[in-house]
Amino acid sequence: MAKRTKSALKANRQNIKRREHNRQMRSKLRTQLKSIRASLDARDVDAAKAALGQTVSIVDKMATKGIIHRNTARRYKSRLASRLTKATA
């Protein structure tokens, strides 16, 4: 528990809210990544192409918000794009 000053208590409340929000966003990101990876594993290229734009958008949002690092976002996008091109070839 935080110290008992008003500012510390407020900071603690804010941290709890932010942590929960970040956990939800990270979960949303992971779910989206799992779905596109599953469609790639199942050789469902059409579904993967359709989901790629949405996944890239979510990855970019998470990087902008600071939930994941910029380079991590780039790595995710690069790996997904390369897997998609390999699946289409």
C-alpha cells in the first residue's frame, strides 16, 4: 500500500487504473497476434491477409501508447509480413 498522504493515495489509485488498462490492451494485442498466427498456420491466407491490417493497426497503437516498445512493434509487423509472404509463395 502507498503511504498515507493524499498525493500518494491518488497516485496509487491512478497506477491501479493504468495497470488494468494496460493489461487489457496487452491482452487484446496478444489475442490478435494469436489469431493471425493461427490462420497462417492453418494456411488460410485470405483470412490472414484480412487480419493483417487490423493487427498492424493494433500493434502501432500499442507502440504509440507505450504499452510495447517501438522496436518490438516493428519486429512483430516484420515477422507477420514475412510469414504471410512465405505462405502465399
